[in-house]
Amino acid sequence: MTLMNPSAAQQFDYRWAPVHRINKVKVPKTLWPWLVTHDSLTAKLQSLGTLTVQVIEDAWGAPTARERKCLKLRPREAARIRTVLLKVDGKAVIYARSIIPAKSLRGHWRQVKHLKDKPLGGYLFQHRALTRSAIEITQLPRSMFPNQQSALWARRSVFHQFGPGILVNEAFFDDINHLKPLFGFL
């Protein structure tokens, strides 16, 4: 079971840095490829076992100040907050928090609010017009997920196609290091 500090976990309001500014030596060697890949994490996880999505929250809410800044949102702009656990063969490997501004729910992205237990990444990567911002990385405080052996590393990026885009934050649990390596991926 994955325990988390809800007040810390829902905020994801930490200092982020571009990949080139991260001291790679501080990041576990097996985790680095997961943090920096521009490919679909959903597809990679599905290739390693049975992927399931446990929805923690999927409702309208208030993004943090840093999330608003990242998406260039005004303080009271409506956004859908989707938080999930991605599990492979029943083990939680990623905690994800996505910020989906109301202004981004256009075109086929209107369906995002109906995903339920389907992975957001699997839906986004189906569309060729999708672009992605540079990936940023941070190490989260140990208090955020108290049952993990060490402080977690996380990444974030913005997917663009409609409106201000969709901000996706992903924190990697220790169990991701125990997944069998992909052909040359890890």
C-alpha cells in the first residue's frame, strides 16, 4: 500500500529545474532514463506488465501558484485536477498529478474529463499534433510519501495542443527500480 501525506502530495509545489541543471550523480542510475524520456511512460509501463490506474481525485480544483505560473493561468481560472497512481502488476510505481485548464478542454481533449481509470498519457500520445515542453525535474521532500525508502524524484512537462496545455507531474516510487529493464531502455 502506498501511503502519502495528502496535504503535501496534492500541492506538488516545489522547485523544478531543467534536465541539464540536474546533477545526474544524485539520481539513481536506473531512474534517470525514466525521468528524461520524451516517450510515453504509459506505453513503457504497459510493456512491462499489466498497467492499472487508481484514480485518487478527478475534479475541478485550484492549481498551486507554481502550476498556475507554468500554465500561465490567472489566479481563479478553472482547472481540472487529476491525481492517480499508476500500477504495474498491482504495484504502485508512479504518482501523477495533472492540471487540465478549462480553456484546454477543446477538440478531442474534451474527452479527457471522461477518462476515469484510463491513463491520460495513453490518450494524449495518440494525437500527432501534440507537442511537449522541456522536462523539468525535482526531488520531493521525504515527508511527502513517508513509506518510501528515500525521497522521490519527479518530473513535469506541459503537453500542448489546445489552450494553455495540460501540465503533467509524475513522481517515481522506489518500486519502479524493480521492474525488468526494457530492451536498452534502462
